[in-house]
Amino acid sequence: MPKDESPERANPVGTGFDGILLYPGFLEEAAQRALIVEIKAVFETSSPYRPHMPRTGKPWSIHQANFGPLGWVSRPDGYGYAPVNEATNRPWPAIPEALLRLWDEVADYPAPPECCLVNLYDTPKSRMGLHRDEDEEALDAPVVSLSLGDTCVFRVGGFARSDKSASFRLSSGDVLVIGGASRLRYHGVDRVIPGSSQLVPGGGRINLTLRRVTKPV
Ligand code: MD3
Ligand code: FE
């Protein structure tokens, strides 16, 4: 019998939210390590920075970076997408091939992602408050998220900030696909659990979020 050449993939599990699928351990450890090496190499020339809240100017508790033709940025006048990294005056580095393949495998969308936002939860205080991802035109496209490193407590709510919410854990190698009715739900990261993974040198969590920004022509 010929050997099946398609890699063994975890099956998605439901999260209790329509349109949100969790693939536990989608990437094996070797693939996670390879991505960390690649990401760190890119950061030698395009350093992560600490974003600030629009208007108030309050610094976030995480660092961010972008890959791809459009980067998600926080500016004094609001959030949005930009083709150039203001800090370097250069386009953002390309999205790593492994992440483009990941999108092809799980997104079920006829166009590639344009933004890979990198969130670095690099201190025990790092978190992300409840918010909605609504700066994209292509709201029919899912958001695909890959977690690396320390486990986090992730929170998903409803369509108003005060709606009831539920939390679950995201561990290294887990992939979350958020689409359909849930694309505009409130969500956030309550906290990371220090020491829960040895993957990231120096500890912490890295989240990679793939998004389609413009409507495909
Ligand atoms: C659920 N990042 O960058 S990714 C973000 O882990 C962001 O760093 C989080 O939220 C992180 O905007 C979560 C998973 C995710 C992304 C979008 C969602 C979950 C979502 C949209 C609706 C519901
Ligand atoms: Fe988000």
C-alpha cells in the first residue's frame, strides 16, 4: 500500500462559538522551532516595537511587528493598515512560506492573506484587552491565528463589549480559525502563563495573526 504523503493533521474541535474552530497542536514541535528561528532572523532587520493607544498615547503591554504587504498599525489618530514600516521607511518583510501554507490549509478563502501581525507577549504582565478586529474590508475572510510559546488564557465574547464571554487556553502550536458569524466578536488575551512552554528563548508567547485586508478583485 503506498504511503500517504499528506502530513498528519490535527482535526478541528468546536469552541462553542459558531465559526470559531480550534486545531490543537496543528504544528508539530519541529515546525514551531523552525518558525521561531525564521521570525527571530527577520527581527534582526525589522525590530518589534511597542504600540501606543490612539489619542491617550498609553503604551501597550506587548510588542508588535508585521509581515506582508500591509501591516496593522496604531497611530495617534487611530488604527489601520500601512504598506510601510514608519520606523524603517521600508515595506514590511514577506510573510514566511510556512504561514502562507497554513492559511491555504485552513482558511478556505480564494485569496492569500495580506497581513501577518506578530504579537509578542514578552512580560508576565502582557495582555490584550477586549476588542473587535474591524479594520479590514474583507470581513468575509477568516482570521487565522497561530500560538507559539507560553499558553495563554484567551477570551471570546459577543458583539457588544458587555455581552457575556467565555475563556479557553491556547497552547503552543494551536491554530484558531475565526470566521463567519464570529468574525466580529469581542475577544482578548487575559494573561499568559509564565513557564508553560520552553519554545521561545527567554520565555513568553508569540501570536501570529493572518488576515486578508482588501477585497480580492
Ligand atoms: C476571536 N490577537 O491581534 S488571535 C489581535 O492572541 C488579537 O494575540 C490575539 O486579537 C492574540 O487582534 C488573538 C485570535 C483571534 C483573532 C481574531 C478574532 C480570535 C478572534 C476575532 C473574533 C473572535
Ligand atoms: Fe484581535
